[in-house]
Amino acid sequence: MNTMRSYFSAALCCSVLFISSSHAAGIQVGRTRIVYDTSKKEVALPLVNHDKELPWLIQSWTDTGDGKTRGPFVVTPPLFRLDPQKEQNLRIAWSGATLPEDRESLFWLNVRTIPAAAKEDENQNVLRLIYKTRLKLFWRPKGLKGTAGENCKNLRFTRQGTMLQVVNNGEYYSVFDDVHLGSVAVKEADIIAPKSTISLPLSTSVNGQNVSWRCITDYGNATEKYTAALGQG
């Protein structure tokens, strides 16, 4: 492990950080989001090294969303080498910290991957990229009412001047795939927490009377499109 940590430190000194999507060069991350069902002891995230020649070093941890405060989860192994054409699971276990039982909580899983240097590059100044993937990690306690899909369907939309107000009375997070007021996309629509309200800015020229929306499911695809008449604040 000391050798791996030395390798990791050296790599940080000669590399630059690059924020990637769920596919970081040679390393493929098996999901775009993680749902931690508290009825299970842990959840697994598969990682595959598609590189045909080089191993990659992988470091993983969770945070609360600020990028600094560690989340209440233990990720194993936290640091390891993944050889070419090999697969290994990260295992994520809840630490037992107190969290709300009446709604989902949101955290983030970070996966940092660093390619090994090819032998022909060992004595040369070569820029290597560090890839970092951030995945939403939803902590889902037992006994929540309804489903995540029903939660999305039951969102309520009201217009108040140049703001679109979205109300989530449910117990799940809803992550938007798209929101349209009439035929105009509401580009600022991203995510809404359970039992909360958000306000999204609208152009004064938008005069639609119906709102349509889709959310992203636990599997990373979009729900069916829902449509409702727009309420007035």
C-alpha cells in the first residue's frame, strides 16, 4: 500500500485534474448514479479497465456535496490498482451515522483514476491526466411512501411572475431530464430535494399554459413525459 501511495503522490505532482463523465478514458464506471437502499448492507459499483496495456490507479471517497466534508460511507477498497482488461467492484457501506428516516438524503461518490506511465515514457516529461468522476449517491431509507417515479409524476408547478415554482411534497429527490413551459425549455431545471420548493427563472416572453417534464430514473434513463396545467401564484 505504501508503494501505491507513493505512486499516487508522484502522479499528482506531474498530472492535471480533469473532471470527466461516467467514462474516464480507460476506466468505465458501471453506473451514472447510486441508490443506497438501507435494507441492504452495502452497494457495489463495478469498474472496468478497458485499457489493453496499462494499469490504472483508482482512489474513491464520498462527500456531502461541498467537495470537502466526507460523507457517512466507507468505500472499499479506497485505493487500488486495476490491471488492463480487468474488472473490480467498489463496495459502499453506510457508516451508521444518523440521517433523516422520512426522506432521501443526497451525497456524492468521487472516483479518481490515474493511468500508469508507459515504459517508453518513464524518462520523459509526459503530461498525464487525472480523471475524476462524481456520481450522485442517494441514501434511501426503508418505508418511504410511493416510488421515485411517482414522486416525479406528482411534482407541482406554479408561475409567479418571471419565476417557475416547483413543489416536491414527496420523500424522494427528483432529478430533471427536461422541463418545458409550452414549447420553451426551462434550462435551469436540475434537481429538487424532497419536501422542498425551488424557483426557476423564466423569460418574460414565455407564455405557455402547460408544463411538461421528465425525470431521470434510478437506472439513468428518462421517465415518460408528464404534462399538467400551470398553476398561477
